Amino acid sequence: MGKLFDKLYEDIRVREGLKACMNCGVCTAICPAAEFYDYDPRQIISAVQMRDDETIEALLRSETIWYCGQCMSCRPRCPRGNTPGYIIQGLRTLSQRMGYFVESARGRQQLALKRTIGENIMKSGYCLVPRNISPDLHPEQGTVWRWVFDNDKDIYARFTPSYGREGAGALRRCSEATMQELHRIFEVSGGKEFFDDIERYSEQKAREMGYNGADENYMMDVFTQNTLAEE
Amino acid sequence: MRRTKWEEYQKDIADDKYYYARSCIRQNFFPGSEKAFLDILRNDLGKDIFDDPLHTSCTGIGYHSDIVPFETIMTVVARQFALMHEAGYENFTSSCITSFGIYTEILNTWEEFPETEERTRENLFKATGRELVKPKSLAHTSDVIFHLRKEIAERMKRPLVNALTGEPLRVVEHIGCHYAKIFPKSGIGGSEFPYVLAGMIESWGGEVVDYPERRHCCGFGFRNYLVQANRGYSVANSQKKLESMAPYRPDFIVCNCPGCSMFLDKWQYTIAEMEGTTYGAHGHGIPVLTYEEMAGLVLGYDPWELGMQMHAVDVEPLLEKMGVEYDPSTKYLGPKGKYIGKPAAAAVNCSAGVTLYDIKK
């Protein structure tokens, strides 16, 4: 058993999700990502269960592990009780802990996720808030969202007494004390360190790629550039 | 087969005294649905449900985007459970499907790997001084409405029936993947024959439409939507479902997941703008409802008080089919009756060529 496999297997989700895959391919047949990308969860499970460190390191540096949408459709269908989605979660976590995620275009997108969803959580206590869903970055949200965005206070007031303010109701502001508890949870449980690692590895990679660090230019490039044709 | 199969998957759903956890996506895009859920439970059915101002996001979107570690989300979830206990409740109900999947996964993990519960308990105490007390029951809010569907039917003002023909409305139900695909035993009807929405539709006079891609994901795919470069995945999967259901001519779609409700609605806007394709009758999109909106209409609520003006696909064709008496002039009003303007027109509502965006850019 290799060292990388050992690290991967420390993840409860990998232990739960990896039994003995017989390569039937049901997971690939049901997988929405496999229909859209050149992606085959069957091959990933097959590779991981070989417990070969070289193969696992190649996966951790690859585009492949970033295609899954974590719908978990694979989980109830596997006749042997494997969960490819859980293995993917384990691989992605390890790829970020080891700093390998910056070696793939899809992996580098983790910085964009940390800077959007991650920072929303740390600033507001929510994964998303209306003021951060800019119609310019979200044209697919359409004309109605543009109207909501431009008139947010008036529209939300119809449904919640506490939009952006403390008190019960939708989109209330989390109190200072609540936010302090949330920040402490991230510090104590490793969430803050994980965010810091994403920033640190991205900073190094950005400089290596000729950016002036993981600045706004780098962030917007990883957020917007579709590299599918090159992958 | 369907009729007997779903009954194999039953779970205990509390009758009263719920602790309510809000959803990041639902409160953003469907705040009227969260209000309706509380109003229906409290005002129509006389239930006790606590809307706690202290809880936060479960951080589930961050978790499934792989930026929030499992240890961290377990501790955040432990804090929600501690708050429930401190408020004097033991029946936890979550508005978000992904949160529900996460709560289920974490409770199962703690049971199977007790050392993870112990470590979470320590983390929670160290970070907040709070004590983890697990809930007696866990339900998604759609489970609660399913559980109370007959009480709602007794108070029904508008059945899911075409007011002109007297025929049942044809309804596509879409179950969020994280409702039962992670732990089939946690969902009414399991993952293959989910009955949670079908049970509501049948109890309120509608007819459930079966179609080939009924169990396919809406296409959220977390990082596949959240990162702009990857959104093709998301729209392609919604498109696959819409293409599959369209020949069955549903009158509307109903979802129990806030993300699915939003994507199946907003991607119809996008597809109409990009390709000129619409999937409903007369060149119109198919209206997409949350189950709270469906229950609210059945109980006689005003559609604009339910927040249905926030949908990309206009709901008026459905309201007219149901014989709902609505006032078009109150659709775009803010508080105190102030008119706040209205959204620009869109192809999905049969208004080609006058949109704000050239989405192809």
C-alpha cells in the first residue's frame, strides 16, 4: 500500500465509498458529468483501487477529478456499494492539501470558489447573498434577476422583515457573535487553514504563470476561461 | 410497481414542534416560499415552528465545491443542532435539499464512525462553548408538507385541476438529487420511486407525468455552475430534462430542491435567448414552482405574495388554467404598494428580440 493511498484512505468518505469495484460501468452510465465531459468515474475507481501511488498522484494533478458535479447519482445505483462521488471528494481534498490542484486548469478554479462562496460564508454566514450575484457575471439569471438585483430592498421587503438586518426572517444579517462563532469553527476544525492553503498554492502558481500573484486578473481568468477544448 | 414500491421507504416525520433551518438558495431566489412554508404551518395548520435568527448556512455549497473540509461542515452542523436543543426543539427541518443530504450524511457518519462525532463535539465546544445534542427527527421541509398533505387537502381552495376542462393538471415532479440519492432510506419513496412530491400532487387533484429523464440531475453540479467557465455542463443537463419532458406536455414543473427550482426556471430563459427554443405551450416556457408555491396556490394564497413574480418563466398561463383570480397590477409592487418598475421582456415569455442581454457575448 502506497503513502498517497494511505493519505487518501484516511478520508472517511473514501473508506465509505471504496469497496471492491467490478468495473461494471453503471456509475458512468448514470453520470451527468460523463455525458458532458470526457469523463469516466468507473476508470477513476478502478485506478484508485489499484493503490498505486504514481497513478494516484497523476489523478491528483489531473483535470479529470474536477469534472464530477457531486449529484451522487452514482451512489444508489452501484451494485457493489461503491460511491465514486465520495472518492472524488477525497481526491479533491487531498489534491488541495498537497498543492497539486494548481497543476490543472480545472483545479486552479478552486481559488475562484474560495474567493466567492468561501468569502461569502466568512463575511455573511451564507454561501450566497443577492448583492454578490451580479447580473453582469450571471447573464443566465436573466431579466427578472436584473430587476430583483436593482430593486432588492423593495422586493425582499415583501417577504422578510429583516433583509440585511438582524432578527428572524429570510436574508437576515447574522449577528457579530454568530459570525465570531463561525470563524472560530473554521479555525478549530481546519477550514481556515484549508482556505489559506488554496490562496498560498494559487499565489505560487500564478507567479509561475507570469501573473503578478493571485490577483484579480488571475482570479477572473480562472473564473471565466473555458479550457475544455485544450483538455 | 410504483404504488407498492414507494411504501417500502417510510420514515418518521414529526407532527408538530419543528426547528426551521433556512436555505441559502431558497431565501435568495424564493423568499416568498420560505415565508409561505411558515405561514402555512402556523396560520393554516396551527403548528409550532421556530425560525431561529442564530443559525448560519450549513456551508454545504462550499462543501460540495470542495473548499470546506468535512471536519468543518460537521462542526457547523453540530452548532445548528446545538441551537435547536437550546431553543427547546428536537425535530429539525431543513429548507435546503443539499443541507438535508448533508445532515443525513453527517448523522450516518457519526453513527458509523463514532470517533468523528466525538471529535466534532470537542471542536464545537472549543469553538463556541455549545454542546451537541442530536435531533430526535430530521426531515426536509417537503417531507413536512407531504406529511400534512391531507390536512392541506381538507382546506383546499383551488385543486390542481384545469378550471376550463375539469381535467387534472399534468405535473412534472423533480426531486433534488441530494434528497434521497445519498441515503435512499431517508427519503419518502427512496431514490428510484420518490413519492414526496407525487403524493402532494395526487392529494391535491393533479396528475403526475412520467418521462424518461425524470431522475436525471437538474445540472447544478456545484463547481460546474459556480465557476462561470463551466456553466455549459449545467445548462446541458437541464436541457436534457426539458427536451425529455416536453413531449408529455406538462402544465408545470414542481421541485423540492431550491437549486433545481431555480435552474430549471433560469436555464429555460437562457435556452430561449440562445436558441429560441421554449418547451411549454404556445411558445412559452414551462412554469416551475416550488412545492411551497404549489401548496400556497392550493390553499388560496395570492401568487405575488408567494413571490412568483421572481420567476424567469411567467406563471400567468398556469394561474389562468387553474382559474386563480389574480391582479396583474399588483405583481410588481414593493412594500406599501409602491410600483417599482418591471423586468425587461424575455423570449421565454414569448417576447423575442427585446431582451437586455445578448447572451451569446
